[in-house]
Amino acid sequence: MTTGLFLTPGAARTAYEAGAVHALVKEGGIRFGVVGTCSAGAINGSFVATGQVDELLEQWSTWRDKDILRIDVAGLLRGAVLWSPSFMTNHPQRRGIIDRFIGGATLQAGVRFRTNLANLTTGRSDVFEWPGAPIPLAEGVDAAVAVPTLVPPKVIDGMQYADGLTIDGQGRVYVAASNGVQVFSPQGQHLGTIPTPRPPQNLAFAGRDKKTLYIVGRGVVSKVEMLAEGFKDRPK
């Protein structure tokens, strides 16, 4: 039997995941044969899949905001004249985390790693799996944590990829898919689909009490008033 692990997005949630996974692997002796991820969970998952849970825990104990993101001053200056697609850059995260720990790492024998990416060019939600993906693992992880308008999307083979997911305060996962926004329970059960006028590319909770789900895709911005509310301690 294969034991799987799925790691979800959310800043506070991913910090918790690091400690929980470390305990499961080191104290529980569990070996995960499949590691599925989305958004920021791809960072944690890539450490797990490459056998670096000690390093993951160590990094989370020292990471600061400036180790992840910084203001893209050069981009903003260019935007003052032309147009700036984002106002932040994740270069610190790419160099200090992804390149340092994942760029030269290999998956543990028999382990498969998957992550979900929003294809901003086609409007589809694509799943990449290693081994076998057409791009290096580090490139996929970098794309998984690229939040459009916050940091530039990742260009892979002429396609723009980015984080295309969000979660609400109860841990439900909202996925930008070709047929609308698919909603899943924290346990992975499909709860339903929110229809959209065009294939969505990204989404986020915002507005008063974070009860409005904003959805963008193919030149259309939609908003849906929700009973659920987004996480109040994170921007997305």
C-alpha cells in the first residue's frame, strides 16, 4: 500500500505543516510514496519528497518575510513609464530556498511528487508530476508559489504558470479549473463547482470580512458573495 501526503496553501498552515510532517516522518517512521501539493504547500512538499525534512524544519524556524519576498523597485520604476505586472519579487525565495535546497536535489527512490498549476495562457488547471515532468522540479515549485499581480508568473515553454488556488477559513480549497471554480473539503472531497463566465485563471477572497471571492480569467473579473470567509491572516 502506498501512503500519500497532500500539503495545502496558507502561510500559517504551511508553517504548521512543516512541524507536523517532520513528526510523522522522524517520530512516526512514515514514508510517503506520493506527495501532492498546491500553492505554498509545494515548498514543503518538495523538501519532503527529496528527504530533507530536517532542513525544512530548520528553515521554517528562521525564515523571515525578507527571505521570501521583497519589493521589486526596478519593476515599479519601469511601471512608472510603461506597465508593471507585479510589485513584488520572490528572488530571495528562489535563490535562498528553491535553488539552494531543491535545485540540485533528487526525489527519494520510488517517491512521486505532484503539484497543481494554473495555466494563465490557456485558462486550464494543469497537474505536473515528477519524475516525468518536462521541467525541473525547482521550476515547478517556483511556479506553484507565483501569485499573479504579487509576483510575476513563471514562463514555461511559452506558457505562463502561477498559483491558481485559495482556501477559506475552514480549510476548503478553491481551484481555478476549466469549467469554473472547483471546491474541495479539507479531506479532498469534491463539494461542488462555482460556474464562471470564462475559464478562471486565479482567485482570492477579499472585501469586507473577506466574504467576497474575486475570480479573474480571460479578461473578465467576477465576484461572488460567499457565506464562507477567507483566511484573515493572509493576503490570499
